[in-house]
Amino acid sequence: MTTKMRCKVRVGSCFPYRDAEGKTVNETVQFHGVAKSDGYPADGSDENNTFSKWSPSVGIQITIANPALFEKLVPGEEYYVDFTPAN
């Protein structure tokens, strides 16, 4: 399968939801698109230009229920998200 689109996202926030005993039962992670704040080079060579120049608004929210993944994503970290057809 061929990737149709790749974007770069940054973890904006991680919110744990805890039960009455204080145990984390799930975690909501919000991501936003990465873009340069000081402009792009004229030749378009900056990596953050590839996606964000043409799609300047990205918002992804994931609720994680797998305890093995709690606290694995940290605000400020950056990740690639690849969109590949599932069929």
C-alpha cells in the first residue's frame, strides 16, 4: 500500500482520567499540526513546509485505554502520522 499523505504533529496535551481510587483508566491525548512560526524558505525545503503550508490546521484527539501506553506520549514531542489506505 502507498502512503497518501504524511503530516507532522506535536503532542499538545495529555489528560489522564482516573477512577475513585486515583488509578488511571484512560488518557486523552491531543495533537496539533507542526508549522514554522518564522516563515518558510522560498524553495520549500523546510520539512515542516511539506504538509503545514498547504494544510495549516490539524487537530487529532486519541483516547488511550491500554495501560501499557499511559504516559508514553509527552507534550511537546513530535510524531509523523501517515495516512495509508486500509483496504
